[in-house]
Amino acid sequence: MDRFKLIKEVGDGTFGSVWRAINKQNGEVVAVKKMKRKYYSFEECMSLREVKSLRRMNHPNIVKLKEVIRENDILYFIMEYMECNLYQLMKDRVKPFAESDVRNWCFQIFQALAYMHQRGYFHRDLKPENLLVSKDVLKLADFGLAREISSAPPYTEYVSTRWYRAPEVLLQSSAYDSAVDMWAMGAIMAELLTLHPLFPGTSEADEILKICNVIGCPDEQTWPQGLSLAEAMKYQFPQIRGNQLSEVMKSASSEAVDLISSLCSWDPCKRPKAAEVLQHAFFKDCTYVPAAVRPKAAGPPKTPPGVE
């Protein structure tokens, strides 16, 4: 770590803290993630989910892992530096972002998700803090909870910050998939367009109630599996019709409301895939790839073993 000078702590999470740093050899500004627990072998470090995920990702809208360093049993990830995250941009604003900005940002993230899902990974912890921004470029970060789609359930129930957590996770399903990322993106899009969380629950039960208040309750026609999950944990859905999403998002375009409505479907099978979302009318005329992140011509990325 002698090559790096830590300048300022820019984030602190459960597993590690993130610092803005400078590479003393070439003057490059980088982000250094310093993990909190100790690691006693390099093999242990390289088997970490975050390392395995990021080493297989090469996309202009996914934060790059430059180096992994273990020193005195402390693990450091050297990553590309981004100026801030979407949460920081939102909390300082008085009026919502222009829909054109939201369109450009979300188009980039759905491109990253399409790439990631097609390579057999889903993120599981999408939230505004994990969407990093530099100028007009958005990148997906923090793969500590990323999971291979091909790995066998059961998965851990407690993933993703509550407000962006898909109903199947809230209802303790052990076999969810990349559709949880689609739900989270619907909630994030709505929040960018209104500056208010779409489902600001104060507990798991209140989160489900907040969802019902907006999109109504599921039934045998809309999500029979959800009723079974609720029954298994002795939860009873409240009988609420719910406001129409368009009432909650009065200033949003009909295309935006239509997309968020499909992303926030109770039934994960009815949510569109990331690659399908890119074809939605909301992104019509959107071929937005900022010059700074246009990928250089290269061969196709390697597919992880066991993933078609």
C-alpha cells in the first residue's frame, strides 16, 4: 500500500470503508476499499464473492476493480474513483431531476444489468448509494452481495436495503433470481423522478403495507406463489386497493409510469428482463453511451464456468 496515499474517507459500510486516494507513482486518483475483517491468506481473499464477481465484469457502466492487495492481514480493493453516488445527488436537491437525466442514467444501469445478468450474476443490493456518478456517467458498484444465477438456492433472506427489497425477499423466498434487481430499479427510478422513496417501509411488515398502498394487494390471479409464501410465514395481506402509480407520480410521463409499473410487478416472472427494458418506449431514441466510457473494440468477455 506504500504506492497509495489515502486522502479522505468517502464512505463507511458494514464490511469496509472507502477512501479517495492517489497512486503516488502515476498521480491517478483511485478509490481504496479497506475491509474491516482480517484475511489470513490471499486465497481466502480471491474467493470473496465481490472479487470473483468484479474480476469477471468488464463493462463501461460497472466500476472496475484494478487491484487486490493484502497487507498485514488487511484486505484492500483498489478501484476506479467516481465523484459521488445517486443518494448524495438526491439528498441535496429541492426539485426532482429532469426526466431526460433519469432516462440517461437508468439506460446506463440497465445496460450494466443486462450484461451482468446475461453472464450469470445478479446484484441483490441495488440502491442509490451503490450507483456511482461522475459527470454524466453512471456505474454500478458494491458487489458484496452479488450472486451467481447458476448457484443453487436457498439464498440468504436478508439482502438489499428495505425500501428497494423485492416482495419475494420480504416474504422470505429462498429461490429468488435476477428479478430482484428489476424491482429495485423500479423503486429507484420512481425516487429519482419524485425525490421521494416509493415504498419507505419502517419494517418488513410495513414495507409490504407500503407496497400494497401503491400497487394494491396480490391475489390468486396476480401472484399465487406470493400468497403461498405469505401463508408459510403466517402473514396476511391487508385488503387495500392501492393508489394507481400514476397518482403517486403525477409529473412523470406515461412511458415512465408504464415501465416502473412493470418493474414493480408482484410476480417476479412478470417483471421484464434488463435487456427487454432497454427496448421499452421510455428509452426510445436512447443510444446514450458517453464518449468517456465507450468500450474499445475487443473480443467477447469470457463467460463464467457453468453459465450458458
